Amino acid sequence: MTKEVLDSLLSNLQEFFKDDYSGHDFNHTMRVYKLANNIAIQEHANLEIVSLAALLHDVDDVKLTQSINYQNARLLMNRYGIDKATQEEVIAIIQDVSFKGNQSKSPSTLEGKIVQDADRLDAIGAIGIARAFTFGGNHSRPLYNDEKPERNMDEASYRQHQSSTINHFYEKLLLLKDMMNTECARVLADQRHQFMVNYLEEFFDEIEGKK
Ligand code: ADP
Ligand code: NI
């Protein structure tokens, strides 16, 4: 991708995500793009494929758009003259990236594994905590309640489940570190995971008025 293509694609994406407050805004895409590129350099992956898949991974998300057959990603790639073989590789990655409870899939290519790792890393750590509470506020969820967290849900139950934001940590966020595909991401995930564990400890101590 030339600098001109990248700049133009970024401004298209900025426009596309401008009204999103569901946790999939433009900054999420940029963080996934940067993280995926850093991992790709260390893992010697194809940077063009990783960049395109990271930048386009949410443009056809069912939560954001009615698009069918990845038409938004295809439209953008056609606009920039990306060849068909590259397009198909990118689409195959986007299909497998999303978290689907216990039906989650690991992409078959190294490039796909990296983009999935980067997307999942952005759901944990300091940013992950902020995104979770933003999502919870947006969906009128309580910070926490007495309900027991579910840990092993299929995709439909995961999507429908209306849990408190703290329960979301147990249903998803704390599971992600063991779902990383690449060694590089595992190291980053361990640090982000530990940060969340410490955060939860503080959180529960404060609920009990211990601190
Ligand atoms: P994906 O990006 O894999 O499609 P989601 O749409 O489930 O995942 O999540 C987008 C962001 O919103 C993530 O940071 C995720 O952790 C957060 N999120 C999703 N569901 C909840 C929930 N029930 N409570 C709090 N945060 C959530
Ligand atoms: Ni994403």
C-alpha cells in the first residue's frame, strides 16, 4: 500500500466509524492496525495483508452494519485496486477474527492469527477495561451485581447475555490471554491480563469498603 492509498483509506475509515460508541470506533481500528503491524514485523508476516485485514476487520461487523458478503471491505479494496487474490485472503481473515464465545475460530494463516491477536489484545488491559465500561454504560448495564458469571457460552448466548460489566471480565476478558495465537501476543496479553487481575482485586476491595 502506498502512503497515498493508506492516507485515503484512513480518512474513509474515520468517516465510516464516526458515529460508533459500541467499542468499535476509529481509534479501535487504529490500535489494532498498529499492534498487528508490530507483531507482524516480529513474526515476519506479510505486512500488506496484515495491514488491510486490521484496517478492514470491523467494516462489515453485524453489530455495526447490514452489509452482506463483506461488501464494505470489498468496495474499499476495489476502490484502491487491491488484486482479487489479496482481497480473498483479507476477507477470509475478517470472517474468523471476531470473538464467538466457545465457537470462536483461530484463522488458518499467520496473518489472520496476528490480526485476531491484536483485536483481542485491544479488549484487555487498560484499554480493555475502559472499553468494557463504555459498552456497559451504553447498554445501560450495572457496573456489577450478584449474578454468577457464565464462563462457557456459545455464540448466540454470548451475544444475548445481558451481564453486568464486571461479569463480562469473567465471561470474556479474562479468557483471552489463553486464546492468543502468537508467542509475541502471549507476552503482551500476560501483562495486560495481570493489570486486569490487579484492577479487579482493587475493585472488590473498594466494594467492601476495605480500602
Ligand atoms: P468483537 O470486537 O470481537 O466483535 P464485541 O463486539 O463483543 O467483540 O466487543 C466489543 C467491545 O465491547 C470489547 O472491548 C468488549 O469487551 C466490549 N463488550 C462486549 N460485550 C460486553 C459486555 N457485555 N459488557 C462490557 N463490555 C462488553
Ligand atoms: Ni475489533
